Amino acid sequence: MRRKIFALLLAGALCAGLAACGGQGAQETQEDTAAAADAAAETDAAASEDAVAGTEEAGAADADAAETTGSGKVTVYMPSPAGLADKLAAAFTEKTGIQVEQFQGTTGEILARLETEEANPVADVVILASWSDGLSMKESGQIMSYTPADADKVNEGWIDEDNMLFGYSASAVGVIYNTTIYPELSADWADLAGADYTDDIAIPDPEKSGACKDFLAGMVTGLDNGEEIMQSWADNGLTVPGANSAALESVTTGEKGILIAGVDYNAYSSMADGEPLAIYYPASGTVVNPRPAMIMNTAPNADNAKAFIDFLFSDEAQQMVAEAYLLPGRSDIQCEGRTNLADIPQLPTDWTAMMDVADDTAAHLNEICQ
């Protein structure tokens, strides 16, 4: 009897133990299943976050691309010399792949074109041969601010205080004379009204030549007798054959012996070609006229325009400027075959005062020379 009872108790204990073991296994299985589900959920969440991040990065990349990808061109309005303009355009395209569409003309022609296109802007970059005309464009709100590459190397004063006008090159006007008529000449501005030069003096049309216009403005504001000198030239038979090229041609051919306020790079280029010309800068000084390159506020291709401005101050472009007998915009680039900036006597120049009188002075000279 005792054995039977013991057996029954042992069997019950074993059943209870098996039941307990079975319950624990089921619990472990449920926990494992829950852990797997949690892991899967974490994996899905991570994948979802990665997908969102990837989408955001792709969106940022698209935004960057939209900012830096233009139409693949830049439209530049630029004055002479034409050879320099063409070389700069070709070199910029080779370096960047951006095509350059050009309009070449005098400062007056460029300004007139801008006026006709005011309702439908085309130009991205405008370069003039007149700093005062550039200041006028700034005053009327036509151009934007930008800090070009190598700005720290630019000649002092050749970038305005608001970073809107960038003097990438410059010309100076001087007295150009035909050496077959005058083997030597060193007369100052006022002396050219003397009897020795009667009816033998010419000047570029200041309403077409920005450099000449700025010189006259500099002379009447920088010299006490500037207006009197201008009138004395007119009284001595001063003629106005046309813009820079036509005026120089009149002296090259010997039609006139002396060109007052002739643009120097034209003279140096003609002299290098063997023409019987010489140039000097009168002792009382002249106007060195930085040629402002500017980015239009309405530029259809503003990013490409900024790249073009950067290129203008590159070593390559500045060397092209020097080879064209213009004064480089950078102080570390020197010229061969022409007078460098440091050796040119200069009139005191107040560009604000000059800008105020430039147009009227140019028109007045044409009136008194008729």
C-alpha cells in the first residue's frame, strides 16, 4: 500500500515537473518571437530613416545643381580692342565650357543697346571704357555686388567700395603725334593751343569715346584752368574726326599732326605695327581710366557672369590684357612695350565730381568745335 501511494505521488510530481517545463518553453518561445518582431520593426524604421535621408540628400543635390547649372552661356558687352575681347571669350570657354556671346562696340553704343533692351534684358556682363559711366549704372541700380577672385591683388581704387565695379584693365589718354610731321613733341595740354599747332590738332569724339569723356571731366575738375584750356583748343582749330579709331587714323595718315586725348593702347599697338607715331603723357597729368566690368542685376545667367568676372582677374586673362597694351587690373602684372601705371603722371581725380559733369562737358566740347 505504501509502495502504491509512493508511486502515485512520484507520478504526480513528474507530471507537475513536465507541465512546468512546458510552460517555461512556451514563454521562451513567445519572448523570442516578440524580440524578433522588435528587431524587424527596428530594421524597418532604420530603413525608413535612411530612405528619408537619401531623399533629402538627393533634394539638396538637386537644389545645388539648380543653383550652379545655368544655360551654358554668358552674354558679354565689351568695348575695343576686338582682338582682346575675342581672346578672352575663347580662353574662358576653353577653361569653363561656358559659351560667350558678345556684343562689341564703343561705350556709347553699349549704353544705347542697354537702353533699347531695358524691357527685355540680355546682357549678363557689361564692360565699359568709362569708369564714370559705370558709376552712373551703379547709381541707377543696374548692377549687383560681388567679390571676385584675386580681389586682393587688384590695383588700389580699381574696385569700388561696394564691390560693383571691377577695373580689370585700364587705359590712359595722352598726346599722340605723327613723327614725320613732329619728330619730337612734349607740349603740355595748355601749350597745344599755341600758334605752332593751329589747325593741326584733333580729339576723339567724347560722346563716343568713354576714355576721352572721362579725361575732359578730369581736366575741368582737376585743373583750375581746365575749361579755359578746352576752349583754347577749339579756338586753335581743334577738330573731332570721330571715335577713337577714326581720330587716330587722321593722325596716322598725316591729315592731322597731333591727337589730343588719344587712347594709349591704340597708339602702342599702331607703333608696334610700324606706324610713324609716338605718344607721351603731359607733365600736368592725365586720367588713368579703369575699365569697369559689371554684373547686371537682370543677368539671365548670373552664376556664369560671376565666373567670367573671376576669369578676368586670372593670370591668363591679365597677361592677355598686358599683351593688348592695356594696363592690367592687377598690381602684380607689369607690361612690356608700353608705359606702366607707376610712370604715368596723373591728374587729381574725383570720380563723383567727374561723373556729374562728364556728359555735359563732352557735349560742350562738340558744340564749341563745330
